[in-house]
Amino acid sequence: MATKSIAEKRGIKPDTTVWYSPAERIELIEPMPERGRRVEGPEQAATAVVFVDDSTSARKIIAGEATRLAAETIRNEYYYDE
């Protein structure tokens, strides 16, 4: 059985769109599944991935993107270590 990538474990499927915040942390979940592609905003994405260092930064990013993250087509998961 093949080992799943971090992206696959997070539910990012082949042929899908993903938005990352902040974008420079993308290497934490690479490689992307086949034909997975990054989009510029969460409203364009099937999956939104938000990397945070603590609950304060999570609140700040989520508050800043609240309207765009609330779209029903986006799958949201939140993980952080504090």
C-alpha cells in the first residue's frame, strides 16, 4: 500500500483547487496530489489550508478571511499546537 502524502491525509484530492495562508508554508504539505493546483483566494478553492503558530494567529487569519472562508464549497479544518 502506498504511503499517503500530507496533502492526501488532509483530504486534498487529485484534480482539486487549494488555497493556502500563508502561501510560503506550502512546503509543509507538498507534494500536491496529481493535477492539484493552488488558487489565489479561498472563494476559488475546494480546500482552504491555513497554517498558524497559535490560537491568536488563527483568529487573526480567520477573521481577516471570514467572508471568503464561509463559502459552502470550502472544506475547512483547523489544526494548531499551542
